[in-house]
Amino acid sequence: MIVDDEQDVELLFKQKFRKELKNGEYDFHFAFNGEDALHYLRTLDPFDLVLVLSDINMPGMTGLELLRIIHSEFPPLRVMMITAYGDQGNFNKAIEAGASDFLTKPVDFMQLKEKIHQLNPS
């Protein structure tokens, strides 16, 4: 699941993972705010998810707030934070709140694919 308030992120991820999506290797769910992501997790089966990729700076619920709730309600679910602000403060807050990793924008999609593969090597 990708959580980001910038809706063009959906098109970008679909383009960058075109081959993997076509081959059925991955399936993405998109939420454009933290509240929608939680609604999805609470009403559907979140355990078919391997990873949540969440932006940190979003209006309303921040990615760090979402991370804390996911870590509390869905402890086995891995969350990777993505932000345009790659400062040490955000990194420390994300790791302390339970993030499994931290990436900065613009996303290096080759690096992201490697990290996803490491989480789900099947």
C-alpha cells in the first residue's frame, strides 16, 4: 500500500512497476491520506499486504501518526517512510516509531525494488 497525499504518485508507481504489475508480481493499493489507509486496513484484510509505504508530511494525519497506529494495531505489518525531507530528525522519529526503513524523494525505484524484494523474496 502506498499512502501519499500527492495523487500523481499513483501514476508514477504504476509506471515504474509496470513490468512487475503486468506479471502479477505486485499489486498496489493507494490511499491519499492516513485516514483512508487506516480505513482500508481496518475493514479489509491487511495481512495480504507486505509493506506500507507512507509519506511523512501529509495534511491531517501525518505519516508518523499513521506509522504509530499501524505499529500498535497491526504489529506484523512493515512500514517504510518516504519523505522529501530526509533530515536526521525525521529519520530518528520514523525509526523510533517502528518504521522498517526510510527513503527520500525523489524515490530511487531500483533501490525500492531491491528493498521490497528483500522483504518478500518469493
